[in-house]
Amino acid sequence: MAKDNITVVKSVSETGRKESQELKVNRKRSTAFASTYANSAQISVSYFDFKLTFGTIESVDEKEVVIEEIVSVSMSPEHAGALAKILSHNIELYEKNFGSLRNLPTPN
């Protein structure tokens, strides 16, 4: 099990002062846990949630792209926003260490 610590806000006073507490995070893997590779992602949005569908591109020709969808993950808009911030931060760290991301090719 991986262990981390996180800081959570317990309360915010009327003056805006935040009271926080550090909690230990205990992660355990579900028996249904799976790891996969994806080079395709689609996002669907509703008022209540964001749905990310991941897959792999199986083939590409002049008439179609065949994508095998592997898994979808649904989350609240708030969680999606937090994920976007964390992903953006990690991309910045990646680029600082390894250089800018390559531009993906676009179809003609």
C-alpha cells in the first residue's frame, strides 16, 4: 500500500481564516484494479459529471480511424477541475525536466 499525507481544510472562519489538518492517506488496490495504455481520449460533459473515455487507435486510413475503447471514468466537475490542475502542473514539471511536448500530427 502506498502512503502519503494530504492537508485538508477543516473549516473556514467568518474572517476567511482556514483551519487545516494533515491526514495520512492509505491507498489499497482493488482486486478489479487495471493498468492500461491509451493514445485516444474523448470527453463528454453534462451538468453533473465529466466522462473521460480512453482507448487505443487500432488503424487509420484515408476514410476512417478505428479506435478500440478500453475504459471510461466519470467524475464530478469539481474533481475534473482538480484533475486538470494536477495534470497541468505535472506537464509543466515534465517540460522543465525533458523539454517541450511534441506537437501531435494533424490529418491533411
